[in-house]
Amino acid sequence: MIEASILILTKNEAANIASCLSAVYSQKFPGQVEVIVVDSGSTDATVEIARRFSPHLERISPDAFHHARTRNFIASIAQGRFLVYLAADAVPTSQYWLKDLIDNFEDPSVGAVYGRHLPKPGSSLERQDALNAVYDSERIVKDQSSRVKLGYRYYHMSTVNAAIRRNVWQSNRFPEELKVFEDLGIAKRILDAGWKIVYEPRASVYHSHNHSTLVLFKRYFDIGVTFRRLGIWNDGTKSSMIRGMLTLLRKKIKRLARKSDTGQVVRASIGQDIAKSAGLFLGLNERFLPIALKRRLSAFGVFE
């Protein structure tokens, strides 16, 4: 019986897929594992490189790709008891990454687990601080009792590095009405159904992107829109996010005072944080904006 299905979506990942699959196939895991790759129209050497590792490989057209629907599709062809989602540009940091994820399911009330994201070498200060704020070293068990305490982190889960019980996915599935942040949507469904979600920092991967200020603004606009659509923006999420942003800002101001980083780097990072806050605010209030403007502000074509 297959214990875990490792599910990887690719498109033009020739620079990353070999490192990802090398780490996957070197895992020390006691159960049977299958690896499935679904490629959505790569025009580089992604498919050829992936084939060297002999995964189950499926190919779909670029037009068929959809963040939620394609994740549901890859789960539907998997056979494992646990569905393990891994981004093609994420690299597990340990040969025990998979075991560290799956061990959490020894608790029968756990429906999903997600792991830590560590910034890659050369990551921007904004990415380092953002990842360290959301993916720290403390293991978290999310259930109804922790909702108020965790604030905006309560519904957070990332399928860059996550595992879901097959039967939990079957009952909840990724919400296909969402064009993006489908992991936020399924996390809400899982928690609202009474399952626990665990954040397991030992199951870590190297994964980060150095986004431009404009891209960050647009991404956070879409986050604000998604928060509203899912009904998870309330006094608790609002206050906790404001506290988190102010904490990051204070740290950066102290860096400027200590000159522990170049002033230009810190000021650029502060500017990016301000852009994220502005994007989030506009996304949360998108109902007051004209549709033409919303289409321009969205990073993922949410209003197309």
C-alpha cells in the first residue's frame, strides 16, 4: 500500500526540478512512496530532466492549469494515504523531511500538516523577514481553541510544503472558485470541518522569491480580496496582522540605528512592507473600486 504520494506541479522549472527531485528521492521514509509530476506546458527542459527520475508524469496544456483545479486533479490520480504537495522550486533540507511531515498524522485528529520555508541564499531582506515571521521554529497545532490566539496565522497553510490526509482532501478539496491562494481556502475548509492543522518546523524546505515592490503590492491586493471572499477578515485577524507588521517595522528601524545592514537595503525593505500594507488595504476594500482598476491591481487575474 502506498503511504505517501508526493505531488509536484511544474512549468518551466528546469533550473530547479533536479534539485527538488534529488532531495525527494533521497528521503529516508519507512513507507512506500510514489512521486507524481504534472507539467502544464513547459517550453524548457523541465520534462526531460524530470523523466530522468522516473516519476509518474502527466502533461496538461497551459490553458488547463488552475491553481485549485490542477491540485485537485493531481490528488485524484494519487494512490497514497497522504497527499504531499511540494513546489518544484522547493528543496527539502533533510532526508527526514517527509517523515517529519507524516509523523504528525499519528494523531488521528490531524487533517493536514505544513512545513517551514527557509529563505534561499541571496534572498531579499523583505523575504527573510516575512518568512521568519510566518515560519518560525515553534511547532503549532491549530484547532478551534487556538483561533483567537493565532489571529491571521490560524488559516495559514502553504502547499509549497504540505501534506493532507486523502480522506480529508476528498471531503474538502481545494475550492475551485478561487483563482489563487487555494491553500488558504482548503485550510479554512479543513479547520471549519473540525480537523486540526499542524505547522511542523522540522519539515523544512528552502523556498523563496525576490519579488519587486510592485509585484508584492499586487500579491497583497489579491490576499486582501481572498480574505474578504473567505470571510476570515475580522477584528482578530486585523489586530494580529497590524501587530505583526509593526513588529517587523520596529526591527527594521533598529537595524537602521545599529547599521547592521546597509541603509539602502533596509529602506527598500521598509518601502516594500508599506506597499504590501497598501495592497492589502485596497484588496480588503475592493468593493469600492471600479472593475477596470481592480483588474490592473490584481497579480493573478482575480477579476478576469
